Amino acid sequence: MATITDFESWLDRIRPKSTIDVYSLYRAIIDQENLGRFHCLKNDAQLFLRTDKTDEVLMLASDEAVKESLSTLRRRFSIEGDIRGWYITRRAMERYHE
């Protein structure tokens, strides 16, 4: 397994599309624990993330890298305010359109 540090490239490879995937990834990074299909390992200041969608392991090497990755998720998926509120709203909209 290769280890990479480029969050945007890793995100392009795993392509989270569902609201549940985006929420799970965001919460996995914040809580630094496994959630959904995202597996985390904390080692000192480094956070490692992996998923079944790629053989690459993402390494977030610092608190700054964690903040940048969360900012990228917020930008890419138009997350405003609280992630839980975003999740609840999106899930309600998805159910309405089913």
C-alpha cells in the first residue's frame, strides 16, 4: 500500500458521492476513529486514513493538514455550518426525492 499526503488527489480517487460517505469521512477525520467505510489510525501527530476504494493510504501529517482536508470537504460538498445539520438536511432532501 502506497502512502500519499495529497488529500485532493486521494479524494478524487475514492470519489465519495453519497451524503453518508461525505459525512462519514468528515466525522472520521474530526473524531479520528473508524466510521463507515473509512478506517483511521492515529500515530502521534499523524492521522492515516484508508478505505476499500483505493490501495493508497492517506497521511495527514499535522493538525494543519487535518484542518485543510476538512476545509476541502466543506468547499467541495458545499457544507455550511454544522456537519450534522448539513447531513440531516441532505438526507431529508434525498428521501423527499425518492
